[in-house]
Amino acid sequence: MSEEKLVRKSIRSLRKTFDMKVATIEEAQGICNMKVDELMRSLQTFELDISDRSEEKNKSITFVSNTNE
């Protein structure tokens, strides 16, 4: 199976949260020239960024005081 076909199949199997990243990849690099390992690294980086942002948001919420006077 060709790299392009594997990349396309991988992209189709992704959750909706990756739609924004897939659109960026399609516009910037093009799927035709991308290798599967490049796609996976890019998606892993994106997922880690989302996770980090989520943790930061939870941390800031944790430190909010809800005292009633």
C-alpha cells in the first residue's frame, strides 16, 4: 500500500478533535508528499499541546477561590 493511501486512511480514522490539524496539514504540506511517520509525529505533538492546554485550564480553575462572605 502506498504512503499516500496509508496517510489518507489514517486521517479518515481520526476523531473530530483533529479536524483542525488535518486541515492545516492538507493546506500546508499536502497529503501526497507526507509519510506516515511524519503524520504520526505531527498528530502526537498536536495531542500533547491540547493536553497541556487542558491541564493548564484545570490548574487555573483549581486555584479560584469561592468564598462566600
